[in-house]
Amino acid sequence: MNLITTILLITSALSVLLAFVSFWLPQMHPNTEKLSPYECGFDPLGSARLPFSLRFFLVAILFLLFDLEIALLLPLPWANQLANPTLTLFWATTILVLLTLGLVYEWIQGGLEWAE
């Protein structure tokens, strides 16, 4: 048996063992709070058609934007091995400058203020 087969067997056995333990081990103590359809802090008896704050969407979009920035800049350390690393540094700096200018613009416009 080679090393890869051994590792696959050990990880599979451990995963199955942990899955069975997670079904048998937890203690269930249901109460009215846990049995209610919402556990997120919203009133479960109110209307389901209440307007949702657009600030949450702004935070989500900003998170995605900066998450994509990290994904674009992740290969940058390996780009030093290229024939022309200054070109790579130029494009990485361009991306960072554009994102920083967008963030400053949002900040000046008041889009990052949570309460007005």
C-alpha cells in the first residue's frame, strides 16, 4: 500500500467517524426560542415584506470587491520570476490605485456611513 492510499484511507475513516459522532453526541434541548422559524434577531411575527436596508448590500459588494482584489494580487509573488517583473508591478499598482480611488470616492460621497 503506498502513501497516498494510506492517507486517503485514514482521512476517509476519520471523516466517517466524525460524522457519526456528530449525529450521536449533541444534546437536543428544544425550547420555544429554538423552535421559532427565525433565529436571526428579526421579529418572526412581523411582515415578511419589510424593506431591507441597502447598507447590507453595500457592505457585501465592498467585501466582494476587495476579495477579488486579493484574488487578482495573489499570484504577484510568483510574478517576480517572470522576465519583466516591473511590468507586473505596474499592473498590480494600477489595480491598487484604481481600487483606492474608488474607496476614497465612496468615502467622500458618504456611502460608507452606516447611520445618517
